Amino acid sequence: MADVRKDRTIMWILTAAAIINVLIVSLLLTHSADVHQPQGREVQHKLIVYLNETDQKLLKLADMSKKEPISLLKKNRIEGLPSGCPDDIFIITLVISTPDDSTRRHAIRSSWATTGNDHVLTVFLMGEHPDSRDRDGILRLNNEFVKYKDILNNYKHESRKAGSSLMVLLGIQWILEHCQQVRYVLIVHDTMFVNYRRLMKVLEHRDIQDNDGKLLIDICFTQGRKKRDIFMIAFINSHPKNWGIRNAIRRTWGSDLSIGGELIRVFFILGKQTHSANRSYIMTEDAQHQDILQGNFIDSFANRTLKVIAGLKWILKNCDHAHYLYAGAEDTFVNFKSIVRYLIELRNKGDARERFYLGSRIYGNERLSVKREKRANTKKLLKVSSKQYSGRYYPTYCSGSGYILSSDMVPSMYRTALRTPLIGVADVFQGILAKRLDVEPVGHPGFKTWAGRVDACSLRSYDTLTVRGITKTPEQLFHVWETYTNKFVNCSNV
């Protein structure tokens, strides 16, 4: 009985150590690559060195002797797995197994590990075959390793209990060397069942609830931490690689603005991109301009909804004193002068102060048949299942190319978003939130969603608030801005 208690104590100590290491590394993998602080990278480097040193000591304790008569599985096990992971890898599941559990591994491969989803990866961890004289068993294991290329195996252990910490360390070492961009690491035994679909939904929902952004911006306060009197805070949906468009916006309609004494501040909201060059540039860009909020999710069409929610949360926590929120696309030209003038007129009449949702109003769109772009894959991206939204027709909403909310809408929109099934069509999702809050969108023809006239007087017109489709490149934006600001053109309608 004493020996049993001792074995259990050892097992729990090893398991606890493994869990602690996994938690540390999971946090590191989730956050370190995007933290905009030099010390973050130093911590990551120290942790890698620590794990490698620990791994080497443990491997020595595991008595990896060279005296075994056959050792087909001794070397280069890590090389059997891919040398890298997809950029948008979401979960890696490390499955603790033993060499003689091939039946369980085959069952896992043919069941829950077969998801058809490129965002997940299942890896089996095990030690070497315990009986070096069992040539047939070793050959079968070697054939399995070569065939499936999903096994990490680089040390000898006598039991699952004694080897679990070594297995976890081996898996973590491979992740740190080849797959640092992974968001989450799951540790399970081969006796467990994993529901990837449900797990991903839970973790994605966690991203929404805890999504403060990777790059911190402070544009609503003075250096003395006094609130600026912000009339409008604008967040622009941008892709990480489109730094040229962002720089062009900063030099044109998105420069620091004070129109009629009303202050406007603009920031860009991005998702994550794993390419190291882009990450480095974004960090440099943010250090220079301090106007980037980067969400804790991969930047993609379907994740534009997450950008909306991340923007709402940031404004709620950091700029709730602004009177209005403008949200729009990076390829939309914005005439803030006309927007401010229009809103001031409404405010002077006592309107547009509360429960105000303004834009290019869209109504009567049927679910699954939204068409806005002619790309072959767009229709698939815009599909929404009946489980996500049960109605045949979407509620009225404003085009995501540009819309305006009164600031009192932000807290209720954000809270409602956390209780609403996500869909990949961001502007429709915004309309669903408005419907749940019993807020009717207000349409305005000045939000021009499909290009329009680009002469100076049309751009300056009181009736022009935004124009989409005329500034898809930095060169186009500079040309439009030059036309808009041409002092030699006199217009009577502005």
C-alpha cells in the first residue's frame, strides 16, 4: 500500500509539473509573439533555454543507453513531423500514448482527430518501445511513424506515469521550435475524446470576452491623463499587410482633425498575421503612430465581426466619453467635414444624441444570398446557417463600408454581442444587435457604397459623407485627396 501511495504521489508531482509548464508555455505562445515590449522576447528566449536544459537533464535521467541491440526509433523523431505549421493554426493537441497503444491511436485518427480542419493538429507523444528485443513490435511502430508522421518519440520510459512529464516537454519543445504561432495547446491522454468543434467555439468565444488588443493605444487622453473632448472616435477595419493604405489615410482624411472645434480621432483595428516580417513592421508602425489596435484573432474575412466587437470593447474601456463612433473600411473615402456638419445640425435640433445608428441602410436581404463582391469564394464566406440566424431575411442594417453610432449605443451593443451567435458578415451582425436593442437604422444617401463622382465639388458636397471604392490603393487615395483639397476649384454646394 505504501508503494502505491508513493507511485501516486510521484505521478501527481510529475503531472502537476507538466501542467504548470503547459500553462506557462500556452500563455507564452498566445501572447509573446505580439507583445510590443522587448522584455517579452527576452522572457520567451529564457523559457526556451530553460526547457531545453530541463529536457536534457530529464533525458539523461531516463537512461537513454546506446547498448540496446536495436534502436530504429531512437533518433530524429522530431524530424518526422512537419517543420512548420499553417499560419492560422489554432489548436495543437498533444496526445499522451504508449508504444503498444496503436489500436487507440488508429481509433483517434479515424474519429475525433479527423476534422477536415486545417486549424487543428493532433500529435501523439510516446517513449521508445520498452522491449528492445521485440523486433516485430519496433518495426510496426516504425512503420506507423513513417506512415502517419504524427508521432513524437525520442526517449525511453517504462510507464505512462513516469514518462508523462517527459512527453509533455518533448511536445512543447517541438512547438517552440516549429509552431510558435499556435494559439492553444491541449494535453490529453489517448483514452479521452476531444470534441474539436465545440472546443473551438468555446475558445473563440473566450477571445471575444478577453480581447484587449495586442498593441495599446492612448488617443483619447492628454499626457496628463485628462480626457480629451472627443466628438468622434473612428476605427478603421484594416488588414495587417496594408500598411501603405494606413499611411495614406494618416496623411489625408485621417490626419488629426479638428473641424469647427470638434475633435476627431482615428485608429486602425487589425487581426493577427503570423508572418514575422509583417509582425515586426506592425510593431514599428505602432511605435511611430500609436494608432493601432490589434485583436487576438487571425485577420480574415470571417473574423471582421470580431473586429467590430474588439473595437466596441476598446472604446467602452478607453474612450467612452466620445460623442460618436464611426466605423468603416480602409478603402472608403471619408468626408469628416460633412459628417460633423450634419451631426451638429441634428444635435442642435435635439436629435441624434441617443440610440442613433446612421449609414447606408440595407433592408430585405435574404439569408444566404448576400452578394457584394464577385470573387468566387465570397458567396461561401457570406453564408449563414439557420442555427446562427433563424430568420429568412436579415434585419435592416447599415453597410459596413461606413456607419455612425451614438456613444450610448456602445455598451449595449457590446453586451448584446456577447450573447448573440456570431456570424461572419460583420455589418449584418451589427444589424442583428441593433434589432435586439430595438434600434432602427437611419439611412442617409451621403454614404455612397459603390463609388461615385470624384470631382472636387462632388467630394466636398454637403451631401457626400463617405465614398467607397475610389481609394483602393494609396495612389488612388492621394489622387482623390489632391482633388478634394484643390484650392483653385470653387464649389457652390459646400
